[in-house]
Amino acid sequence: MDWNVMFFTNSIMLGVGLAMDAFSVSLANGLNEPRMKTKKVLGVAGMFSFFQALMPMIGWICVHTILQYFQMFEKLIPWIALILLGFIGGKMLQEGLRGGSDGDEKPAVGFKGLIVQGIATSIDALSVGFTIAEYNRIMALVCAVIIAVVTFFICVGGVLIGKKFGTKLAGKASVLGGVILVVIGLEIFITGII
């Protein structure tokens, strides 16, 4: 693969495709925490961007080093995403159904929760390492950075949209956010098994 328009176009398209799960989870986070500060919005987008860049690089490294072990792990990816997103989404759903005082909004997802979400939504990006296997190290790194930048902007948009509707939905936001996470987990699981 050469440095050309097609390389950059493919990298951007990979970024858009990979960011869709992170966008949905960002939307759910915004719904669940409508008064989220700008610093946290950027932190959420940054966390998803980090993992969306990291996972393809790990996949690329695996392709160039321990391919046979990675192929065994690839079968577990849908299960891991289902468990992680199902757990987080189920917890949000449970809290939303139980209700709570709307006046005391607390951060819906803390730092540890964001790490779990980042891993869960980007773990399928490990297989992108196969897609970019023909790239040299620098090209693979540039591709990962492009994926991260695209993911960042898409996730900022997701959180902001979620915040806007989260304010309007008030108490139902946690339920909707939980449902979104569970559905994403199921979607990753079903498409990974088929």
C-alpha cells in the first residue's frame, strides 16, 4: 500500500465504521448525564478514541507476531462485548427503572466505567489489524491516528446529541441509555457469531 488518497480515504472510512458503536455509547452517556461538563465530554470522546486507535494497532502487532493465538481469541470478541456492554447497560437500566431523584444528578459513568465501555466498543477493532496487515509500521500508526481523530469527533457529537435529548427525557434517559448499550452488545454478539 502506498501513501495516496485511497490510503487516507480507507483510514477515514475505517474510523467512521469503527466509531458507530462508540457513537451509540456516547449518545447513551449524554442521555444519562445531560449536565455533563465540557471537560468530561472531551474525556469520554478521548477515551473512545484511544481504544479505537489502540485496538487496530494491537491487531496489527498480533498479525505480525502471534497470529495463531489471535485467531483463537477472535472467537471470544463477541462474547466479551456482550458481557461488558450487557453488564453496564443492565446496571443503567436497573437504576433508571428504580428511579431516583432527578435533582441530584451524579455522574452516570466514572473513569473505570469509561474504560470498560472503551474496551467493549473497540474490541472488535482488533480484527482491523488483519485489514491493515500490509501496512508498514508508520502507515499502520497513521491509520490508527486517523481512526482516533474520526472517532473523537463522532463521539463528541454523540454525547452532545445525548445531552440535548437527555435534558428533555429527564428520568427516562437512564432507561434509554441502558437499552442502547444492551442492544449494541447484542448487535456485536450476533454479527460476530454469524
